[in-house]
Amino acid sequence: MKTNIIIKTTFEAVHCWPDCTIQEVDFLQYPHRHVFHVTMKFPVQHNDRDIEFIREKRKVEDFLLTHWHRKNVGRMSCEDFCSALFRAWPNATYISVFEDNENGAEVYQ
């Protein structure tokens, strides 16, 4: 059996997809705001919480505040956010980032 702790949080940012060639959603070429929803999972070895999830969530929130919260992040996508979070937390087993909790990406190892 495998166990993960799970943290969820959000951050607000502005981004765009300047290379969008899909006429139906060409508005994505221009800067627009989202509330990004982040979920991260971390493996633990026992049920006495070798990673305390409130503490880990605060670390993630500090990272988000420093790097992306209420900023224009340019052309960063949900996939880009996931990759950057994995570089910062290589011990995570799963990371997802969703725009407005509707559409997004997940990356796991």
C-alpha cells in the first residue's frame, strides 16, 4: 500500500498564449486573469505524517507568492507551472494546476 499527503491551494495570475492560432479561442492571445488551483501529492512512509501537510502547504504558498501570485506570468501554461513546481519539489509524486478549477494539466511520476 502507498500513502500520499495532499495539499491544495490557489494563486491568482495573468497569462496569455500569444501563438494561439485557433480562431474559436483567439482571445487567449491576450493577457487574461485566472485563479489557478494547485494540487500536490507527497509520499509518506507511515501514518504518523513524516511530512506535515500544513507546513508543506505554507512552503508552497510562499513559493507561489514570490514567483507568480498576482503577477503577469507571460506565456506560462498549466503544464509550465507543474514543471516548475516539480523542479522546486522533486519529492512530489503528483502535481496538477487548473485554470479557475475547470481545465488544466497534471504531471506525475
